[in-house]
Amino acid sequence: MKKKLVIGNIENCDLPDLGIFNLQARVDTGAKTSSLHVDNLTRYQQSGKPWVKFDIHPNIHNVDEVVKCASPLQDVRRIKSSNGATEERYIIQTTFKLGKESWPIEISLTNRADMSYLMLFGREGMSNKVLIDPSATFLLTNPD
């Protein structure tokens, strides 16, 4: 068995394909799909294929910082949120980097404005790559 990463309940991650770095993610084994808070989400066609573009404010202490992102649209799914409401969400696939390791994950794009963290790292994204110490935070990454 390949050695798994031991992570805390909050870690900093990178989404390098999207130009997003040092983003705090809440680790949530109760969530099947990872999710990301985005603004100005728009679907469009590029070379005959569906794409989405969106903005993210990765620094919660500086809302003037905006990263404009675009990605091929992987899927559209109905997802139940933590409050029990079901919504249709756009799903993208992108590279997820945690510590020195990286792998592709699917992320649903949604409005998480009322949540404490911009990203939720769910079970499917964890795959068979991590073990979680729920009593710890930032085991692989620096919180600053």
C-alpha cells in the first residue's frame, strides 16, 4: 500500500490549473463532492464544447483580490447541500495540490458565502490518498 498523506481538518491547498494558491480548505468526509465558492459563474461554448468562467476571491482578508478562472465543464449534477437543499451545480475537474502531492479532482461550483471556508474538500477528492486527524489543522501546510 502506498503511504497516505495525514492531513488535518483544515489544510491549505493549491488549484494550479486555475491559478489559485494557498487556499484554505475544510476537510469534510461527510461531503461526497468537493465544492468551491465562486462568483460571476457563466457557462459558454469554446471550440464547440461547454466551458464555465467564474471569479474567486481567494484571500478572505482582501476581497479586492480577484482570480478570474475558466475551465471545461465536466458535468452538471444535482447536489444536496449541508442544509438539505438540493441544487444543480456545474462540475469541473482540476488539479488539486496538497503538500508535495497533486492529483485530479472534481469540484462543484457554488455559492458558499455563508460558510467559513471557500473550499470544501470532500470524500471523492480524497480518493485513497489521505488519512485525516480530525483533532489537528495544517499538518501538511502552513496556515499563513
